[in-house]
Amino acid sequence: MDYNNNEELNAIREGVRALCAEFPAEYWRKIDEERGFPRPSSRP
């Protein structure tokens, strides 16, 4: 796979950005501080 800017990789990036934008910054800070991982049931 070519990891340079290709359409498939850009679509994945945009999807992840959109999903992450649904959560407040405080949520991501807490996950980072705890060195944890987001869980499907941990919706804010």
C-alpha cells in the first residue's frame, strides 16, 4: 500500500476526525492521562 496521500487513506482520516469530533476535548484528555483506550460504552 502506498502511504502517501491517496483517496482511501484520506477517507479513513476524515472518518476518524469526524468520529473524534463527537467527543469533547476533556474526554480525550482523560483518556490520554489514564493512558487508556476509548471504549464503545464510554460515550460522554
